[in-house]
Amino acid sequence: MIYIPADQATPPRIRRSQTLALVLLVVCGVINYLDRATLAVANEYIRADLGLSLGQMGLLLSAFSWSYALCQLPVGALVDKVGPRWLLGIGLVIWSLAQAAGGLAATFGWFVIARIALGIGEAPQFPAAARVVSNWFPLRSRGTPTGIYNSASPLGVALAPLLLSPLIVATSWHWAFFVTGALGLVAAVVWVALYRDPVREQLTAVERAYLEGDDAGKAKPKVDFAAWRALFRHRATWGMMLGFFGSVYLNWVYLTWLPGYLRTERHMDLAQSGIAASIPFFCGFAGALLAGWASDRVTRGAASPVAARRNAVVVAMLGMVAFTIPAALVESNVLAVACISIVIFLANASSACSWSLATVAAPPSRIASLGAIQNFGGFLGGALAPILTGYIAQTWSFVPALLTGAAIAFLGAMSYHFLVVRPIPEQD
């Protein structure tokens, strides 16, 4: 075995492949979240056009998350078995066609079907990204690339009101769906044409040793249904599911309702709300990048990579809770947006650390599987958040809706803290 010190420079050919993979993942991720956020940006126009109540809009905003969450379970195992290149490429085509179909929606039912299809198509994005990072980066250096590909989420949401609001005003809300759908089809062609997984036989001994680290020379177990099912025997799996439920729930309260909240509760006009809704997600972009880098630094000096990355998740989630409370209660719009910006910064830091936690808590053969299971739990929260928020706001106001989100996020942080203690062994 060739030993590669942790601080040794990355082999040049590996570095080029890492850079290309991350650029492609960020581009696909930005389009992914532009598509998700289009409905939130066009919220009031669609409600007026289709005659929807706040409760109905909550159901429509959640339709994506139900199918997305359910598809995480098989998709994670498929990514581990087949590889990320074709699954993400096919997913891009499906979700882009579904996004364009949303622009053709003339009824509530048609729109729900389009959003369900969007969730099915987008399901491979993050399990595939987790697999790409585990393929191209050694164990203790996965936080930074995980933060980079996760940064596409808030960046896409931040760009959505800035790019789509003028398009909607100049044309109609329909064109926002058509244009973003077309972007996804272009990205599908580029991804399949350029991305490749590492092929062991084509790597030098130094390159193999760099990528495999302590696992160099070990045989990779076969991934099958029994191996996937065995993950549920470990409390770490349940802790990650329940914990991510809380994190994504609170994040999706803002992601799906922030533009509508600013216009309805804070009485901002379209231009003001577009800028105000972008600021928190630019902060989230910075949060994802910083968290990935910081978690790598902490993990390299920690006795347990699992404990180091888990603690980062817990601290970030408790910060989300702490700043959501004043965001709900202060009268000043400026202070409210400032608090929400801190929450979104921490939400995306938490998400980046959660995905990097999956790469160190999972057995090497089931990284995408565990990441997808965690994401399944998260997007059950993401599916519930817009529905519950819509009905609470319709019945009372957005204040109890935000406080409910804070309480659920606190319970999620406790799930991570008490249940995710040690990595899952490969032999199970």
C-alpha cells in the first residue's frame, strides 16, 4: 500500500476531475433550486390566476416534497449500485420536462401532478452528489466539496426572485417555468457528456491510494436490498432521519413561504420582497461554503469524524431556533430580514454538515443510500412545512407558524445529538 499523508497535494489529474465534478454539481444544483423556487416566487400570481386560498397554495407547495421524499429511498440505493452519471442525467430530463409542464397548468389538479413529477425527477440530485464526493475525495476532505455542492441550494433560491420576478412582470408566470425547464435540459446534456466516475484500472497507484485512504486494498461489499435494509437497524440512521426532518422543516418554511410572507405579513411590494427574499439565501450560500470548509478543519483534528460533523449540525440547528424566535416577533422589517438571514445561513451550514456527516457515518458501499434515507426524513419535513405553515397562517398568522418551525427544529437537533453517536459498520 502507498501511504498518502493527509496534507499532501492532490494528484493533478484527480484535482481536475474534482473541479469539473463540483462545477457541474453546482450548476445542476442551482437549476434544481431555481425550479423548486419558481412556484414560491410566482405564488401570488398563480393564486390569483387559479383562484387558490393560502391553504391550497400550501398543498401545492408541498406536492413536490412528498414525491421527492418517497423517491429518496430507492434512488439512494440505485445511485450506489448504478452510479451517479446516468441517474442524475435521467433525473435532469424528467424534472425539466415536469417544470415546463407546470407552466402549462390551468387547474389546481394539473399543477399538483406537475409538481409531483418534478419531485420524482429531482430525487437523484443530492444522493448522486454525495456519491460523486465519496468517489473523488478522501474521507477527511469531504466537508469542503459537500459544502460547495450544497451551496447551490441557497444560491438557486437567492437568484430565483432576482431573475424570475422581472421575467414574470415582463411576460407571465408561465414563462418562468418554461425558461427554467429549458435550462435543465441543456444541463442534462452537459452533465452526461462531461462527467465520469473514477475507474480504478485507469488510476495510478498514487491516485488510488489518495482516493481510498485507509480503505485502500479493501474489497467493496456488494450493494443489495439486504445491505440497504440493514441500515435501519442502527440508531444513527433514525437519528439522521429525525434530525434532518427538523432542519428541512424550518428551512422549507422560509424557502416556500418567504416571498409570500414578506408581501402578506410584512406588507412589502413585489420589488421590495424580491430583494428582501434574496438576501437571506445569499447568506445561506455563504453558510454552506463556510460550514464545509470549517467541518473539514475540525474533523482533521478530531478523534471521531462522526462526532465532529454531528456536533457542527447540532450547533447550527440550535442557532436556527434561536434566531427564528425574534424573526417572528420583532416589528421592524429590517430586523426580521436580518434574523431570517442568520437562520438561512445556519440552515444551509447545517445541511452541508448533515450531508458530510452521511459520508463518514455510512459504510463506504452505502454512502448514497444513507444520505438518501436522511434526505427522505428531511423532505417529509419539507412536505409538511408548507401545508402546516399555510393553514396556521390562514387560521391565525405567520407568527405561530414560525414558532412551530423553531420547536420542530429543536427536536431535530436533539435527535442528532442523542442518536448519532458512532459510524455504521460495513459488515452489517
